[in-house]
Amino acid sequence: MEKKLVKEATFTKVRRIFGTVIFYAEVGADGTIHDLASLQVKQAELYSSAKSAAETWRYQPATCNGVPVPFELYLAYRFTP
């Protein structure tokens, strides 16, 4: 999976495609992303690369009285020129 992400990132740099993709995500009690919704995408090519990357990330779950609980967050994935 990691090679695919590097290849996609290289592809966007070579084509001089840059910008920021913003997602709204729900992270489950297990630390993985369960729902991922795009809020801002200006270049369609960036969407698939950013989504692939975001889905592989793991988070330390939020806790309430020591028990892991789901939480929501905003993600901004920036592609630089």
C-alpha cells in the first residue's frame, strides 16, 4: 500500500497538481477511520491520493473515564507544488 501512495504523490508533483483536500472523519474506538467525507476538493486527482492516505492512518482513541470512545475530526491533506 505504501508504494502506491508514493507513486500517486509523485504523479501529482510531476503533473504540477497541488492544493488541499479537506475531509470530515469519524474515528472509531479502535482508532481507525470509519466514515470519511470530503468537504473540499479542487482537483479530482488529489482526492483519491488523499483518501488512500487518510484511510491508512491510525489514531489513539479518545477516552471517557478510561474507556475508548469514537470521535470526529477534520483532516486537511496538503499537496505542495
